[in-house]
Amino acid sequence: MAPDDTDDEDVLAPHDIEERLARDEVRRLDDDRYVVSPSDESSTESVASAVDALPDGTHALTAAARAESTADTLTHDGDDVVAAFEALVRWYAGLVAPDESAAAAAATLLRHSSLAVDVSVDPEE
């Protein structure tokens, strides 16, 4: 994995998140889901506009990723959490391993992760 070129100053510590919660720089989406702006210039209006830009489905996501020289974004919304997860996995697997099936790429990624997931996949899928 390539070294992370992000600045350590851009990473929020737990106390930073607590401070932003206290200053109302957070918008609650639903139970246990919040949008927190890491920007010092944030306001509840900017957080609200970011949330308003999200898709409308019960399970909505917007993701951006880069793998080597290829960058892509995904926006998905719907009422099926499994379909949302599958869309994300297929999209990301296609980005990082375009010559492999999504199932094989996802299985390889999971096997090499620290997640304790029993993954068995037929490489022909």
C-alpha cells in the first residue's frame, strides 16, 4: 500500500469531534448516523447543504476512490441495504482489480483485511 499523503492535521481526534458536537456543527441523519464537517469554517448551514445533496434512498451512499492513476465516484440510493453494499463492493472491486471478477476481488480484499470474515468464492464467478 502506498504511503498516505494526507496531512496529520486533517485527521480529527475524538476530542475534536466532541467539540464540534458541542458547537452544533453536526446534523443528525437518523439513529447513530451523523454528518460532521471537519472544516474549521463549517456551519450548520454547510452541513445541512452537504446532507441535502445525498441521494434520497433509505440506504444512500456517495463514495470517491483512486486506485493508482484511476479515480472514480459512486452514488447509490435505494431501500435495500444489501443492494447498496453490493453496489459499493462491485464498484470498488472493479476499480482496484479491473481484470478480476468483483467476487474474486472482494474475496481477496477480505482475506487480506483484518476483518474476521469466512469468505469462500468460486474464482469462476
